[in-house]
Amino acid sequence: MKNNKLHIAIVAPWFPPQKGVAVNRIASFAKYLKTDKTEISVFTIAENNKESSQSSGSFDVHYLKNNAFIKFI
């Protein structure tokens, strides 16, 4: 079956588990954009340069090393 969902990629240097107003704003934005017709992927900087990926059920989060993040942008 063909997946007709719109895939949205959010590239942001601030995302949980970091703390701050910008972090909350981007996390809320990702939750707001998630619908039955969209898939959300967030690309952000990893803490301590430990790359990982995780799925929260609503969206996928990809934590990249700082230098990999800059190259991605």
C-alpha cells in the first residue's frame, strides 16, 4: 500500500531533553504538525555527541553529533 502521508522534517538545534523556551516551542510545534496525514522527523544536536534515534509515537527524533548536524544543514 502506498503511503500518501506528507513527511515533514524539522531541523532545530534545541529539542528535549534540553531545557528552555526554544526547546518547548519546537517540541510543541512538532506535536501540532502531527496529524493522520503527516509524518514528523526532528533532527537535532546530540548531548555529549552521542548519536541516537528514538520514536515517541508521534514523531521520530534523530540526535546527531554537532559536526554532523552542521553538515546536514
